[in-house]
Amino acid sequence: MTLFFLAGLRPGAQAADQAPPVVGDVPPPAQTRLIDNPGIYGLGPDLPGSRYAVVAGHLVRIDTASGKIQSVLRPIPPK
């Protein structure tokens, strides 16, 4: 199973097939993969009130209350 599949993309799809995430948008849950161990991605602990996630092949920070994207950190390189 690839990270792209976990992020809600079609099997075999590339991140470029999806529109990049936009700050303020609320991504659909099926396209959002919450990150349980941010250190794997070189990130520190979650900030209070937010969670790190993968959306459309990008690392993002999502507000836990509203589900809105607070920041787009960087794309995840293809494997």
C-alpha cells in the first residue's frame, strides 16, 4: 500500500493528478490521512488545536475543530 493510496488517491494515481491543498479549505475525510507519528516526516509534535495530515500528496496542518487546512508545509516526494 502506498502513501498516495492512504492519502485518498486512486491506486496508481500520482499527487499531480490532484489539485494541491489550499489554506482555508476543508479536505474530504476520504482524502485526508492524519499523521500519528510526525517525526517520520521530520516534523515536531502537533501544535495545540491542530494535527498534521497528508492531503493530495502534501503535508499539511489541519485545525482539529473546523477541519480547515491551516498551512501547506511541503509536497511528499514520490516513492
